[in-house]
Amino acid sequence: MWNRRDFLKNIGVAGLFLGTGILPKRASAAKKELQKITVLHTNDLHSRIEPFPKGDPEFGGLGGFARIHALVQKIRKEEELVLLFDAGDVFQGTPYFNFFKGEAEFKLMSKMRYDAGTIGNHEFDNGIEGIASQLKHLNFPLLNANYDFSETELEGKIPEYKIFDKGDFRVGVFGLGVDLDGFVEPKNRGSISYVDPIDVTEKMVRILKDENACDLVICLSHLGFQNDFGSDCDVNLARKTRGVDLIIGGHTHTLLETPERVLNLDGEEVLINQVGWAGIALGRIDFYIDKKNKTKLASSKLLSVNEELV
């Protein structure tokens, strides 16, 4: 587990160029010929609408939805093509959730113009009805492709994926959730069943890349970074599938200074990123894509959400 001193030491560092197709020593020259799209992301916000108190021993003065919004707005003014995603567990953690049942979080995230999110296990803390009743406060989709919502209040309300056309890019995004057994009380998850995420990912890649010609395929995952909580996790997902470019993770509250690079079944790199929890950091990955030569590069930065932002 990382502490605040280590976090502040490492926050804001830029990652080296990642990806495939161009060697690092050629990255600067090649970058000029590539088109750019910026992906921003959060995970495990846990109702931390306000910053941590300054006296908090680990995260004093960090976080806060207003600060995240300020940072995102700054980047949107600087960059032409920007997408903002969340990897689940927006609910639970402060009195805001206890009193407003998720309404405050969803309304604020809608004002922040998130493009998509996925469902974490804590979204079920007030049961299926608790999620369904709050969806009216969202103006962006919660995505999930590996829960079967048949014959529940969420049937037909949670899309498996969404395709974004941004400039000349087509970006396909889908969601995956952790096995609810052991994390969510049976009465709160009802008849929702869990579908193998590897099988689902193969289906999503076929739809997004093969059938819809997406330039980037992104998974919003609440499986967890490593398999501390079971065999299904982001690292294993990357290794056992093909066609996914980026996994934006949640659930394990893992802070990655730069994205993890994992080779998939085709020997191609998959980037996995996760930025701790409670909104103390914003993840940023800039993709540079040459569609003609089918080349991708990515640079990353871990951005502190602190009092300097507002």
C-alpha cells in the first residue's frame, strides 16, 4: 500500500512513450505525423465529493469533484479531442451517499461531462432498485457487458458498449464488472448473473474492431488490477485476449505511476491503468495514431487533484 509521501513524490510524472509500432528513439519524429486523442479517467471515487481534510494523515487536502472538474476543463481547453471515463465504485464512502443515495454523485458527474462509466460492486449497496432509481440523474451511459440483467429492473438500461466518433477517430468502449458473489449481498444483486469476462471481451472486440472499425478499443474494468480477489483481473484479461488497446481499471484502489504494459495473445501491448481511489488523482493517456500505417503510441501522466486547481 502506498502512502501520501510516496504519492506526492511520484504524482505528476510523465510516462515514457508506450505502445507498439515505433521504437522509443523514433517517437519524437513520428509523433509529428500522428493524430492525437486524450483519454482521462478516474476510478473508485467512493462519494468523495469534497476533498480530504487537510489534517488527513495520508491524503490531506487531496481530491474533490470540483477540482477534478477544473483539471478536466483545463485539459479540454488545451486539447481538441478528449474523452473522460470512470471505472466504477462511485457510490459509498461519505455521508453524501448515505443521504442522497447516489443522486449527488451522478448529477455532479453529469455536469463534469463524463463520457461513460462502468458499474462497481458498491453501486449495488442499495440494491438493484437503488441503481435503477438513480439512472435518471445521468447524462452518460454506465456500460457493462458481463452481467446478465435479464428480468431485473436494470434490463435494457445498461448498454454493453458505446462507440465515440471523435474527429477522425472511432473509439469503442465496453464495461466489465467483478464477480458479485462475495462482494454484494444476494438480496442486493438479485438474479444478476456473471459472465466470463474473457469470452465477453472476445465478443466486444469482434463488434467494436471487426464490425465497426474502431481505431481504439478501451475496456472500463472493475475486475481489479491483480488477482488478489480471484482469477479474473485486468492483467489476466490482457494476457488472455486480443484487440484491446487500453484497460482502465478500478476495484483494487491501485495507484500506477505509469500504465502497466502487458502482451496479449498476439504479442501486442495492452496498457492497464488505475489511479488509486477517492479522486486524489486523474489519469491521462495521450494516444497518437497513424491510421494509414496502423501505428499507435501512447504517453501517460498521473495528475494530482489538489488545492492548486481551484
